[in-house]
Amino acid sequence: GASNLTEFYSLYKTCLLHNTDFRTYMKAVITKMMLHVNEIEFEKDAKGTITGYKDHKISSEILDKLMPWNMA
């Protein structure tokens, strides 16, 4: 939990540094990632419930465009 919170806060502060509105940024990232959800591999339990993240095949070009400094 604390590790995830640290990463989330770091992303928030990065948005502030680059004059990017955090809420708008997060909406844009979630929207874009949903277009590529089929390229993300999740860990699942026996019931098929997602329990974590394994890997992805999303291109680095797409991910680079989602960085806060590229969305300002």
C-alpha cells in the first residue's frame, strides 16, 4: 500500500512541476489505457478475479505520450 501511494504522489508532484492538471491528466491516461487494455496481461486467481499486473505489450511511443511532461 505505502509503495503504491508513494508512486502516486510522485506522479502528482511531477504533474505540478510540468503545469499539468492532475485530474485531467489521470482522466486522459485512464481513457487512453482503456483503449489498450487488451495489451495488458493481469494476474488472476482461480475465479478469474484480477489480483495484480503481469506485463504489457503497449508500445513505448504510446507510453511516452502519456508522461506528464508530454501532456502539458
